Amino acid sequence: MASPNHIRRAADVVAARRARGDTVAVVVSAMGEATEDLAGLARDLSRAPSRREMDMLLSSGEQVTIALMAMALRELGLESRSFLGSQVRILTDSVFSKAHIREVETSRLEAYLATGGIPVVAGFQGVDAEGEITTFGRGGSDTTAVALAAALGADECQILTDVDGVYTTDPRLVPEARRLERITFDEMIELASQGSRVLQIRAVKFAGKYNVPLRVLHMSGQGSGTLITYEEPDVEAPVVSGIAFNRDEAEITVTGVPDIPGAIAAILRPVSDARIQVDMIVMNSPRDGCMDLSFSVGRDDYAEALALAGKSAAALGAGEVRGNDQVAKISIVGVGMRTHAGIATRLFETLADQEINVRMVSTSEIKISVLVARSDMESGVAAIHRSFELDRPDSS
Amino acid sequence: MASPNHIRRAADVVAARRARGDTVAVVVSAMGEATEDLAGLARDLSRAPSRREMDMLLSSGEQVTIALMAMALRELGLESRSFLGSQVRILTDSVFSKAHIREVETSRLEAYLATGGIPVVAGFQGVDAEGEITTFGRGGSDTTAVALAAALGADECQILTDVDGVYTTDPRLVPEARRLERITFDEMIELASQGSRVLQIRAVKFAGKYNVPLRVLHMSGQGSGTLITYEEPDVEAPVVSGIAFNRDEAEITVTGVPDIPGAIAAILRPVSDARIQVDMIVMNSPRDGCMDLSFSVGRDDYAEALALAGKSAAALGAGEVRGNDQVAKISIVGVGMRTHAGIATRLFETLADQEINVRMVSTSEIKISVLVARSDMESGVAAIHRSFELDRPDSS
């Protein structure tokens, strides 16, 4: 929602869905720079604004767009009405600025849908048990949309974005990148968690958990976009569906961690308690009663995580704590990996050909991630895209 | 609240009150042009925006300022927390954009005040029994402040504005105008209802009803401003306290109204049902079973009121309906009028000296209002200010 014109066009898309007989509920985010403008005001007044007050402040952005969207829909002759998160109600825990949804009450929305109205619901925001406004953090409007689709038992949750679907990798980096017609939740979760910015990972997880078919579409409403479902790709499906990457990673290594029960948890617990996402975790086999533990975090959280790890290491009597925030992550994702051998080997060979050092590795059933120097990221992604022939629709 | 700087300065005023030991609750309005900007977005999307959606939209403005004000107070080391109308809760009827307060629940605020915190409450907005956001119309933040002061049993309700008090008349029109140290609720209500823009009339009525001493102050917090209370002015008090005026008036006359019971109500009821304020009402003595009814409304409501009067007149079999929206109102106000004779005479003589025609007159115990041509308003106010010697502190 960048401007009144965007709202008008989104209203047209909703009206078109409606005209073909669909029952529609709409979730909107704040307008373009509104959230950043509000955050700027807060920074002007306070060095460390209270998170509660930030949620109060930022949630006003969606309040503006839901009212405008309802007006735009009414102007098209449709019955429409806006709903705040607290009015729906979208119940969350009380973790301001990073709240999690506990329950979506649907009685009010269902009653309104039954009258033929189009509810327009504020994304990104909920309300806790005490009536405090909470927000979900970046991209939280996608999460709202999926949670609502799940709660209402919707046939499909369509996310209108500025791209026309999910690509094999970022087309700005690799011009040969292709739009995927469909992809599984698992693949999309891996892609999203590995840095693909199309959808927020929590939204995809929600969609997978409640089996809500999710479609990523251009905001014009045109094209089929990319459908994200549980269905397995057919046997002809490619081994690797896509490549994700994240420029802003940091790694932290604690050496000489005593090999006693709970030592790893003692280091990682304070970090996760601070709501810092720990991504890759690597440890070597203990030697002389000690081991080295490495983990990666987002670059924004680097300083805090490093300090927390330092404290824990000191308390444990561990050795040195080292860090590096000039690293990036590349991930290849594909459900086909399950049944194909040698994918990791091909990946490492490709990187070796480019003389790219791999600093950390982490694998899951359908994903392999590597941490590399930030300066190597672009050439690495391009080489992997070629190597796995993702530019060819029939690659396998 | 025009900018972050205004918020910071208002926070300083609150901190100063607090430092001298006062228990303080703060009510804030939206930032400077925020409300107008939002209304502009709505007009861009809809020719006749739903009032419910307008309230949803506009109430976001105060949501921004309460969060920012709480942040500014916290930055000064004070404990503070923002509250929406729906969180307080300020219960209203369901008349969107012109809602009336039914009840102010104080339990949450009192609990918070008891902890030493400074609650920052959103002005202008409330919530109806169904949880819908309502707004109070123009100047509604003053109303919130007084309603809250009354509900909390505050010693004084201070309204920080861009003027340093209530004046004998608008100093922009009459440079000799003087600030009044004190004035009664009744006088202030008359001044406010007659066009003085310092305070919203509903706020003053509320203050009078619950006997909340109201002080109008400059936003710097400096000076004693003007105190509005029930106390009668002493015997030395001036006969006329102030002159109010309103440029944007319109008059409507229905001729040949049948002199039957309910005829006047039949004409005025549809107008007031449309929430149009009817101000002056004048009728002549019936002759030949018919009378002429004239009344004044705000210029914004002129077209609608004229149409409604036309319909009612036709239904009643009345004569012609005439209107004029090029008129203005001048009012002189003073509790001293009760005990002084000849005030009206002096007023009419003054206007006659200026060759100003009086089109309509209405009097109350402490006020005389006249409707004149708009082009005569300024010279009329200046002449009356001189004539009643309002420029002299000891005038009587």
C-alpha cells in the first residue's frame, strides 16, 4: 500500500474477485513509508522508545489503510467495513513488537461476511489479553492474512506483492532466474528462512500448519503467480527449486567450551531469550574435554549476541569468543533433494571452482546452507544457479 | 501538537507540573495537519466517505501523538503510558463523527495513576458499546480532557493552546483586546457558542456541569492564563466580559407558517435531526393565522438546512422559504448584564452609529447576539469593544 492509487488498484482486484463470485476478506499493511516515518518521529523523541509505545505508534499505520481501503471498496459500490486487530479480535501474547498470534476470533468477521460485506482487516497487529495493542514485527501483515485465512477456512490466501511470483533466485542477481508455478510449503519455508524476501516465513509456516493454499501474485492481480501448497512435485520436478541468500549474516564462535551437559544451551539460551534468531549452529567433536561452538545470527543482532555469548562463555569458563559480521549465507532448496544423492557435492564443487571458501555448513532434508564471505555471495549464487540449471524449465 | 518539538515542549510542561508534586493525566490531540492530511486521503478515495470509516481513519492521528508523548515523558525519566479512548474506556453513543460521551471508566487510569505513572490519553475519540471507534468532532480533545478531569475528580483541567488566555474579543480584530484573568462557565459557554475559538463549547459545558475548574494557558505553560469557574465576579467586574463573533452564519426565513400547534417543531425537527445546529430562532406574532419563522445555522449547513426547511414548508402548506448565507453574528457576553439595565440599548446605538443593520436579535440572561451583514462584522466588533470600554481593565 504505497499510495491512494495503490489502494484504488488493490480495491479493483478485490472487486474483480468478488465479481466472479468469491467471498473475500482483505488484509492490508501500512502505506509505503508510513511505518518508517512514524519510527523516525519516535527516534526523534526517544533514544530507546518503549516497545509498548512503538506498537501503539506503528499500529496506527494499518488503521489508516484499512479505513481507506474500506472507503475505496464502498466507492466501487461494495459493502465493506474496516476492522482493527483488537476488533476482530486477533489475540496475541504480550511480547511487544514481536508478538505471536494465539487465536483469531472469527465470529464478528463471519457474521459480517454472511451479510455479503467485505471485511478489511488491519495486518501486523493484534491485541493481548489485557487489551494492549501488539505488533508482529516486519512482514507481519502476511502473517495476519494467513492466520485469518486459516481461521475462516478460506480456499486460498492470495498475497499481492510487487513481484509476480516466487523465483528460482533473485532475478536482480541472476537475470536467468525463472518464476516457479508451484512450490511446496517446506521449500518456501526454507527459501523464506534463507533470505527470500517474497513472503515472511511465519506466514508460510502458518499456511503450512493449517494447510492454507497460499498464492503469491503481482498486485495487479494478473497472472497465476506461484502457488504454495502441500502437494509434492511430480517426478519430473527439479532437484533444486530455488536459491536463497542473505547478505546480512554474522557468525560467532566460542572456543574451549567445556564438554558438560547443558553447556551449549547455557550459551544459546540467553541469545534466544533476547529474541535473537540463531540460525546455523555448528560444533566440532570434543577434544580434551572441550569443544568449539559456532553459530550465526542476523547482522543487526550481532553486537548483542556477541556480548551475550561473551557473558555466558565467561560464566562457563570457556575460552575465546570471536565474531565476524562480514558474512553471507547461500541456501539451495528443493524437496527433490530427498531422493537425489550428490547434491551437496555438486554445491561444494561449484563453490570451489569459484574459489569461494565455505565457513559454515548446515543441512536439512530439503536444504543445504553455506556461510561465505559477503564479497563472494553474488558470484556464488550465479554459479550455483548455472550449475543446477535453474534457468531451464525442464532441469532435473 | 504541531510537531515533535511541540510534543517535547508539552512534555516539559507536564514534567514541571509533576516536579511541583501534582498528579497529572495528559490528553493530547493529533499533530498539526495530520487530521487534515488524513481527511484529504479519504476525499481522494471517496466522494462521500462513510462516517464510521472516517472515525477509524481520523482517530489514528491521536494514536500517534499519545505514543509519542508517552515516549517524550519517558525520555524525561518519568513513568508514562499511552491509552486509547477504547482502552480507558471512554464510552460514547454510536453517532460517528459527532459522538457524545456516556461514561468515562476510570478504574484503569486510577490504577495506573496510583503507581505514579502519567497516563497519556487520546483526545477526540471514544468507543461505543459494540467496540466501534467514535470521534467527537472538531475540538473534541478539549472535551476529552474535561470529561477525564471530571471523572478523575481533578483539581483543575488545564488546556494548553496557542493563545495565553481568553480575551475580551479576538486581538487580531481588535488590538486593544485584553486577556481576562477569570471568567464564569456561563460567560465562557456564551463566548464559545458565539464563535470564540479558544475552547470547544462542549468542553466548557462539561466543565460547568461537573464543576471542573478550567484554565486556558499558553502551551509554554507560562503565565496564569484565564481561569474559568463558577465563582461570580466581584461587584467591580465589568458588565460585558467579552465579545464573540462568527463570520460564517446563514439565515433562513419561512414565511406564511400556519399558526397551529407543532408548526415550528415541524420545520425545525428535520434540521436538528440532521444534527444541524440551529442557533438563533425568531418569529413574529401571528397575523391572519400565519407567522414568519427565521432561524440561523452555520454556513456549512446552509444548503442542507434550506432544502430541509423547503420540504417541511411545502408539507405544512407554508409560504416562501428565503435564505442568506452572507451574514455574521456578533455577541456580547457578561454575567454583569443580569444586574445592569440598558446594555441592549447601548449595543443597538453603537451599531446604529456605524450604520450597521441588525437582521436578527437573540438574548439570554448574560448574552445579546445580533446577526449583521458579513461585511459589517469587523467594524461592528471594534465599535462595540470601544463602546463598552473593554480595553480598560477597570471598565464597568
